[in-house]
Amino acid sequence: MAASTVVGREAVAPTILRVSDVEVVYKKSILAVRGLSLEVGEGSIVVLLGANGAGKTTVLKAISNLLGAESGHVTRGSIEYRGKVVTHADPADLVRDGLAQVLEGRRCFAHLSVEENLVMGDSATRRTRSDLKAEIERMYVLFPRLRDLRRRSAGFLSGGEQQMLAIARVLVSRPKLVLLDEPSMGLAPQMVEEVFESVRELNQRSGVSFLVAEQNAAVALAYAHHAYIVENGRVPRGGTAAELLAEDDFHALYLGGSADDRERAAVARPRRPEFTLRG
Ligand SMILES: Nc1ncnc2c1ncn2[C@@H]1O[C@H](COP(=O)(O)OP(=O)(O)OP(=O)(O)O)[C@@H](O)[C@H]1O
Ligand SMILES: [Mg+2]
């Protein structure tokens, strides 16, 4: 595991994920990510902010090595997870090693019940029946709404309920790092808060690290310890919520939302010590 690093006089959390100078090309011709670098400190919530087509999903899929199905390849750079280079690792091995992804669009098995979806979440780890039962019970404690819906077909759940199920299904494998792609997409503001609250709770209670791609900068910054901006396949800047909000043009460029949203982000106070931007 990576040791803690010291930048100046400040101690920085050990790194669970390091993406260094990564380039991704789709179909041998479309350059989607160009020399992108970022880090996730162990036990932290990091967000990737950026507009449509900026490259957020591509980065997440590069990390969990899911680009192959779309003829995408990492053509330069490296990805390190828990101190090991995993740039071309088998995705199933990554899941077994605690790196899990909730894909964009909350992919649940529509014809299976909520509980059957949760059981499917264990397919890479294969626990004993009683361990799996305990794990599913843990999810019902975290998401009480899912307990009430456990026999319902996932296809009949609301968008927010499906998002919770998609997250819970991934959590059944007891990940150390969760990659979460656009959890707020299509959800009412109240639901978005609920989803981010469960992310915070898992982070604080179980120490799970999160890398979250999000367009809703106002909400994401209220929960993140650190944020990176993705633009055109690059990360031109990053920092703590407070650092980004202090930048002159940040509000105009990334917080186009309501005055309420802007206020919420402005008073955002991450509840862990903030990490220092490296590099
Ligand atoms: N399967 C693919 N084949 C070819 N090009 C792709 C593919 N997937 C994404 N791209 C291109 O790569 C770039 C980055 O797309 P990506 O989906 O990573 O962006 P994003 O930041 O997740 O956007 P959004 O917020 O809309 O989800 C875009 O220009 C997109 O058109
Ligand atoms: Mg995307």
C-alpha cells in the first residue's frame, strides 16, 4: 500500500488510486482523454466535474478497465490502485480487489426483484449464504427504502430508488473504492441529496473511498473533500471545494444553477481534514 506523502509541512492521506498522464482513444481514431492525471486519497470523496462530453465516464471506465466493449483503449499513461499498476488488469479481478463501479444510467436487472439484484452484486466475491444474507441486511439498514421494496421488480422502481439499488448492489461486494458515474442524473433535488448523504455516511462509517463523476457541481462540492475539473479530456485544475469556490471564474463557469445551489456550495464544509492538491 502507498505510504503517506508529505507536501510542504502538511500530511496527505495515503493514495488509493493514482491516474498518471492517461490517454484514451476510441476506435483507433477518437482521442477522448488526453494526458489526464488525478489522485484519490484513501478514505476520501473526490469528484470529477465537467460538462457533457468532457471525458468523465471515459476516465472511470479506463480505471475499471471497461473500455474494451466500446473499442476504447488506454494508449498512454498508467493507473495504480492500492500501490499496484492495474492499467490492463482484468475487471473481475479489480472487483475482487475492492474496486467497483456504478455505471452511468443506474443499470439494474429490470426483471429481477430488488433482493435478487443485491444477490447478483455478490457474483465476483461469492460469499457463504449466511454472509451474503448479513451483507444484504447491512444494505437494508443503509437504504431502508430498499427493504420495503425488496420483492418489487427493479424495473418498477423510481429513478432515485434505482440509483440507490445500483449503489447498494455494488456495495454488497464490500468495495474499498467506488467509482460512481453521474448519480444525480434525472433525479429530483431531494433524491440527489439522499443519494449523496448515503455516500457520505458510507465514507464516514466504513471508510469507503469514492470517485464521483458529476455535472451538478453545487451538490457535489458540498460533499467532496477534493474536486477536479475535466475539460476536453484534460484536468486543467483541481483543489478542495473551498479553493475552487474562491476562484474568480468558477461560479460563472461551473455553478450555473440557482442562487440556492450556489449558496449551498459556498457554505460547503467537508467533514474531514481537507487534502492538499499534489503536483
Ligand atoms: N464508445 C465511444 N465511441 C466513440 N467515442 C466515444 C465513445 N464514448 C465516448 N466517446 C467520446 O469521448 C468523449 C468523452 O465522452 P464521455 O462519455 O467520457 O464524456 P462525459 O464527460 O462522461 O459526458 P456526459 O456528462 O455527457 O456523460 C466525447 O467526445 C464522446 O463523444
Ligand atoms: Mg458520462
